[in-house]
Amino acid sequence: MSKKKVGIALGGGAARGIAHVGVLEILEKEGIPIDIVAGTSAGAVIGALHASGMTALQMKELFLGFDWKKRRRLVDISVPHTGFIAGERLMHEMQKIMGGDIKFNELKKPFACVACDLLSGEEIVMTMGSVAEAVHASISIPVVFQAVKRKGRFLIDGGLVNQVPVNVVKAMGADYIIAVNVVPRHVQKLKARLDDQGTSETESGPRPNLISVMLSVIDIANSCRIETCFSGADIVIEPRMLQIGPADFHKAELSILQGEMAAIDAVLKIKRELSKN
């Protein structure tokens, strides 16, 4: 199709990040190659699995087969220093899925993930060492998860500094960049709220817990500044995620479907642009 190096930037979004699986599934079916991968938070999870050689269909089976009601087994409550959950169990689960404590240089294709330095607020791009440890840092939601100490830094969720790491993919040498954003933009959320303004407070669901509150705080902050991350992307794929909240892991099937539909809409443009010299 093209000799251009194709890079994909997978954005954060907690449960909404499962939509990345649907996007990758369509790109694989259509023969669109991905040479370089970068991810933030949930996008780091999917990106790492993809870079390790796992197909989108394998990921789909993994997420659809997971009993989300039993996800508490992955939660290791600890004495709160920088967060309530240590996150070690999640890291070990990641290692188990990938077949061991895989290092970046052992992956099938170049991969990077983004975290935030808790003390300086710097964007930290990780491309060396343990992949699972780096992903652990990238998904460490402030207050909920303990900050991850890595190379003398305390790292937290990368979505705080770079929601969709287009700049990282570009720096890694991509000639054509696909950005995937799974967080509804602020304007979309406002329109949805106006459309649903007849819904009373009592109909809006149960009182949110600590995790869903922190996910929503990050979600709100990101949706207001998301456009700044897209600079340099050749195409932005945005699944329709308004009906899926950041804590709605039980809606994995719908998330994947929305990812598939958004990717289908983008395929023709991607193929046309990759066919150009």
C-alpha cells in the first residue's frame, strides 16, 4: 500500500479505552499496517498488547471474556501514601497476559507510553525497561492508585499531560499518524447534557464512588483541552462514546463496537492518503 511508516497514538479514557480494540480490529482487517505505537493510560494498555504481537481479535476475546464483576481481585488496597491502591496486581496481570515481564526491546514493534511526573508535572515518555511497569505508571490515576516510583521519579496517569500522544509517535519516526481519541469533547458533552436536560437527578444513577469521581475529574479536564493533542495527526478517529462512562468496563462490547464503526468511517481516507507518494 505504502512505504510510509504508519504510527498510531492511542488516547486515555479508562473503560472507554477498550474502543481501541475495535479500531485496531478494522485496521488489521483492511490491511492497514501499524509500524509504531504510543499510548496514554488505557491507550498504553492496548498499545502494549498490540506491540507485543497480540491481535485485535485476541484482545477482543480477552476483554469480552473478562468477568468485570470480579475485577476487585485485581485491586490491592494499601495504606495510602500517594494512593489507596498499590496497583501491583494489575501489573502482574499485565505480565501474565503478555507472557512474562517483557522489556520494550523485546516487543514486536516500537512502543512508547506516557506518564506524568507527580512532582514536576513533566510529560515522561517511557521506551525502556519493563513494559508492564511503564504501563502501570501510565494508568496510575491520582489518589486512587499509588504513584509508581521509576528511575527516581514518582509517576502518575499520563492523561494529565498528554491525552493522545501524537507528538510521541511523530518523534519515534512515523510518516503518517493515526490519532484515536475516546474521550468525548467538551462541546459534545454539553450538547448531550442539553438533550437530556429532562432527566432528573434521581434518574441519573447511583452515587459515584471514589474511583469514578477521580476518573470523571480527569475526563472533564481532558475533554476541555483535547484538541491541543491532535497537532501533527494526519487523521483523528473518534468513536462515539457519550453513552459510555470512564468507569463502564461492563460495556466492553459496546465500546469495541463504537471503535469498529469509527474506524470503518476512516478507512477509505487512510488508504487514499497512504497510496499517495
